[in-house]
Amino acid sequence: MTENKPENKPKRLFIKTYGCQMNVYDSDRMADAMAPHGYSAASGPEDADLILLNTCHIREKASEKVFSELGRLNEIRAERQARGEELLIGVTGCVAQAEGEEIVRRSPEVDLVVGPQAYHHLPELVAKARTRHHGLGAREAASAATRDGRVATDFPGIEKFDHLPLPRREATIARGLTAFLTVQEGCDKFCSFCVVPYTRGAEVSRPVTQIIREAEALVEAGVMEITLLGQNVNAYHGVDDRGRAVGLGDLLYRLADVDGLERLRYTTSHPRDMDDALIAAHRDLDKLMPYLHLPVQSGSDAILKAMNRRHTRADYLRLIERVKKARPDIAMSGDFIVGFPGETDADFEETLSIVREVGYASAFTFKYSSRPGTPGAGMTNQVPEPVKAERLDRLLALVTTQMRDFGKACVGRTLDVLLERKGRMPGQLGGRSPYLQAVHLEAPEHLIGTIQPVEIIAAGNNSIQGKIVTDKEPKSVSVHESIALLQP
Ligand code: SAM
Ligand code: SF4
């Protein structure tokens, strides 16, 4: 009979993800990397053997939130230890990168701290942590903190992608019809408010063949829509198998040739990296959705300069004109920061005016958050909190109206909707429009995994409603549906 040692038991992994889509992607890849080592998904922290906090450092209080979450998790661990059970706790992501050994110093019970470029070392770090647990008492383990290789925060280029496994088929099927695919990491722009160049490192791009292989694996598992990710995704500069330089525009043309891949998106872009090839891809590729997230941050040239954005308001507006010429139905999305040091009322009015001029289908608005180590943090002309809060409210009111107006303007139009899942109400399905809007409609379940022409009949605050246009052919059917049809 096999002895029921703890290491022989099936193990469960719970990842709590903070922040952006890149962290969502990273969490999935970490889960994929741990699967061959016996870790399947836990339903929550209480039934996990390994908990990872995949953290974000973009705005303040991120680190404090992590330390308070660690305190809570340590209580769960104490209960589990009292029952003789093992629970490992790790911190990954940008707080791990930024705080490194400080995390182990302040929270000695943490078993591993892994920066974003070192995820391929996760299985070996977990194995080491388990050995430590079995070999040492918790206190001894804690005091051995930084000597025992618990902290992995090196920046070894983009080597991790050579070692991380392709997304697992079963996990991809479970994750649904849309997927993220990181093509580029890091940033060399050094906007004066932003920590990304410090936490994610210099800009690096994955090779084309690796990206195509990953896209094909996703499609093979039923994915119909892929969003290419990068902190500065349109700075992508990979090489193909013949050693030729490939930009994001060219990469999109190549991905559009992947059979079964129906929709492509990419995020997040910098206005300076929107080149002709990328604009041409918007003109030529039906698969590239007519939606562009292009942050401007501020409408004031003085603030753009202080932010080190390296473009003006006029540059940004001219760029949108060029994109709209190539793809007239494109919907714009943006990021805005209010209260950057030195922002006057007049500067803020310029931000409101650029928002009115562009007309956004969606927008993300942020209060400036001083990040230690960035040039912005050292600026002496910080804007008082109440002023920032008041500006944020005004900007939010404006973009909310624009988003609602965009939804209303879709009423009466027929949009191709990717039907993704069952809706909340019986008989209802949920999907996505080309403009990334959530769409609800009444339709039979077997249509999940197809793209249907849908007439939009109403628009709410966060979603639109429609009905399938029955006299038009559906656009495509996913592998999921073919799998469903084959099942008895
Ligand atoms: N690369 C993109 C660009 O150049 O616009 C932005 C990526 S950044 C990870 C996402 C967004 O977070 C930014 O567009 C910005 O609006 C916001 N952000 C970054 N640092 C911030 C800070 N210190 N305070 C407030 N918002 C910030
Ligand atoms: Fe941060 Fe984007 Fe600026 Fe890079 S380009 S420093 S990611 S805001």
C-alpha cells in the first residue's frame, strides 16, 4: 500500500490576482507551470496548499494591502498547521519585484517572493520551500529567510518564456473563448509618474514563432479571440525565424493567418509607437477589432511635458485622425491621470476638452499617485488630495456620459457578437461586441462559441442588449462547439 505522505496528496493552488490583464495572464501561466507538479485550482484560500498573491504596484497602498493580506493568510496558515497541514504562501508580481527581501523581513512566514521575470523558477522555489517546511520549524525557516533562495527577483531578459510551458489545453478550455497573450514586457519610456520601468524592467519582445505557437495552442483549445498584451504593446519589436525584425502591425498580419482565430485585440499602447504598419493593420484586417486603447494621460502640453510623455496634445489628436481615416468605425479608449504635480485648473480644463474632442467609448481615470523612486515623487508642486478628488469626479462624470452615449449610439445597429457564456437570467447569453461592450441577449445555449449578428435594442450603463438577426449567416463557430457536437 502507498503511504499517504503529504507530498503524495493532490495539491491545490489559489492565486489572488491584483492589477492589470498582464497579471491575469501571468497568473494563468503560473497555474500552468504548477499543474505538472500536481497542483490544481483551489476554490479559495481555505482549501489551498499553496497561495500566491500576484501583486500590482502601479498605485500607492499596493504594498500595504499585500502586507495586510499576508497577515490574514498567516492566520489561515496557523489554523492549518494546528491540524498538521501544510500551507505555503508566496508573493509574486510587481510588489514582489519592488519590495524583494523587505517582504520576507516584514513577513518572515512568507515562503517565496518571485518577481515577474522569474516565474519559470516557481516550481523549483515551491519544491525548496516544501523541503524547508519539512526540515525546519517555522521560526528557523523564517530566520533563514534571505539566505535560502526564497527571493527570486532577477531580470534575466525574457528567458522565462523559453521555459514556461504552453497554456494547458484543459485549463484553456475552462478559461473560455477569449485569452490574453503577452508579447512584450517592460518599458523604456520612463514617464515620470510610472513604476513600470523599475518593476518590469527594460522593454523585451518575444520571438514571433513563440507567439504564433502559443496562439495556435490557444485556438486548438477553442479560443476565438486573443488580446495581445504588453505594458507598452505597440513598442513590440520581435524577430521572426529568419531573423527579420517584426513590429506589432506585422505581427498582427501574421496572427490573422492563424485558422480559427477570429478576433484580435491589443493593449496597452503608447501614442509614440503607433506606426504606419499598425495603422495599416487596422485598415486591412477584419479580425483586428475596431477598438483602440490609446492613453493620453492629460490634455495639457505643459503636463504632458512634465510627465515625460514625449508627445503633445496635437500629436495625439493628429494620430487619432490618421487611425480614423484607416478605420472609420474605430472606438477610442484612454487612460487619464488627474492631479499630476503642477496641474493647474487650466491644465485640467485642457484634459476635459481633449476628452470632449475625441469622444471616448471607454476610459480609465486615475488620481495621480506618488510612486517612490519615480521623478514625479520628487516634484515639489504636488496637488492637494481634495483638489485631485474633485477633478477626478468631474472627469469621471464626463467619461461616464460619453460611455453611455456610445452605447446608445449602437442602438439600431447590427454588431457581430461573440457569444461567450450563459447569462444571469434563464435563457440569456452574454457576449462581447467588437467594441468590447458586454452584450446580453436571449439565445439558445448551443450558440455559445459562435459569432452572431446581433441587432442592438437597448443600452444600459455597463452593457447593451440585443437580439439575433435571424436572416443573416453566423460568422463562425468555435472548436468548443465542435467538441460539444461530438459529445454524446
Ligand atoms: N503604457 C501605457 C501608456 O503609456 O499609457 C500605460 C500602462 S500603465 C501600466 C496603466 C495606466 O496606469 C497608465 O496609463 C496610467 O493612466 C495609470 N498610472 C500609471 N502610474 C500611475 C500613477 N503613478 N498614478 C496614477 N495613475 C497611474
Ligand atoms: Fe509607464 Fe506606459 Fe509610460 Fe511605460 S509608457 S513608463 S508603462 S505609462
